[in-house]
Amino acid sequence: MVGLTARAAAIADPVIWHDVECSAYEADLALWRELASAAGGPVLELGCGTGRVALDLAARGHDVTALDSEPALLGALASRARARQLRIEAVVADARSFELAERDYALVLGPMQVTQLMGGRDGRDALLSSARAHLRAGGTLALALADPLEGVPAEEADPPLPDVRERDGWVFSSLPMAVHPEPGAIRIDRLRQAVSPDGKLEETMASIRLDAVTPEELETAAARLGMRVRPRRTVEPVGDYVGSVVVILEAP
Ligand SMILES: C[S@@+](CC[C@H](N)C(=O)[O-])C[C@H]1O[C@@H](n2cnc3c(N)ncnc32)[C@H](O)[C@@H]1O
């Protein structure tokens, strides 16, 4: 029998929910691979989580540094890299204030909604400055922006399917329940459920707040820092995943 403590630990484990909610997403990988190959030098991923992108790029021979503010997620990334015999430098730091010894990155990436988790304009500006300080001249900064309110009107949309994952006899499911516009942000509420191997259900609500920011706003802020704005790229929506616009900036 699985005790209450183990069930409480499972429902609170950030690695599990990161994997459930992010790890199956693949629509953007072709773009990061293309940018990393074109950059021809070391790559820094901001907000890498458990390594969905960092592991993929390292497996393709790129020299990858992976940075996240959540130590548990980086711990999972590091052990996955070891299991696959991949060398990734994992750094616990805030994307708004990091200072790394290496300052010659050819490419800095912010996949998924990382840029929208910086707590508003000041945080985003701080991310832009920190990233710029670590890029070589001519290096590329590529930041994805997603709009969870894009697409078909709510009354025409099918209800979303939950993200589901099984691990060691446990079944974890995360279902988006509501998307609320808030001042300067969009809040997404998810119902997270964990069913233990003996069939006991534990559940909790989790909210994530994404800053509402347009590609134009991000490009204007980057241009103020002297970065050159390059043509944007897009990642198409697939299944229940919204698409994104990827802002491409070049360090002077
Ligand atoms: C949506 S996940 C994306 C994970 C990964 N980039 C991917 O595409 O699979 C957002 C990540 O950003 C990290 N994050 C949020 N705020 C951060 C900050 N201020 N500094 C560094 N990482 C941050 C979170 O811990 C989380 O791992």
C-alpha cells in the first residue's frame, strides 16, 4: 500500500509535473536544432527544465550549458545526461541575473514560455541584458513567445485532453481547466492528479501565470540594448499545444 506521505510527495514533485506537462512537446525541436547547427558554437539554454531541448541538442554533438532556477529540475537533467553519456553543464541560476564564466555563446535559447515567466517587463529586460552579456559578437538570442488565447474561439474548441504519464505504476495526469486573462498576464489553471499503484487518487490545482508580451515589445526592448532584430520564426500549433512566435535577435 502507498502511504499518504508518498502520495503527497508525488503530487508535490516538480520533476514529475514538468515531465508530464512539457516533455512530450516536440514541435519546436527542429527549429532549435537548425539554429544550433547554424550557430556553430556553444549553446546556452535558459529555463531548461529537465532537459527536453538541452539533451536533444547535446545528443546531436552541440556543446550545451543548461540553466534553470529550479535545482530539482536540473538534478533530473544532470542524471539523464549521465545516463546517456552526454556532457551538459547544468547551472542553477536566475535567467534575469546570471553571470557565467563562459561569455562566448554562439546561441542562447529560451524555448516554450520561459521568456513569459520573468515577472513582467523589468524581468524580461534583465533576461535580455544577461543573455546579451554572454553572447559573442554576431551570436543569436532566440526567445519563444506563446499565446495561450490564440486559435479557435472557446465555443468551437474541443475540450483539451490531459497530459498523461505513467511511472513505476503511478499514473500522472494534468488537465488544463481554464485560461484567464489578467492585467498584463494570462493565468492557466491545471488540475493535477496522481493515481498510486494501489489506486488511490491525490489531486491538486496548479496555476501558472504567463506575462502577456508581444514579439514587437520584446524586439523593441532588445533593440534598446543594441541588439539587431532578425526575421521571426514560428512554431506551428500541434494537437493541444499552441503555436509560438520565436523572436530572433543578434548580438552586435
Ligand atoms: C515551461 S518550462 C520550459 C522548460 C524547457 N525549456 C522546455 O522547453 O522543455 C519553464 C522553465 O523555466 C524555468 N524558470 C522559470 N523562471 C525562471 C527564472 N527566473 N530563471 C531561470 N529559469 C526559470 C522553470 O523552472 C522551468 O523549468
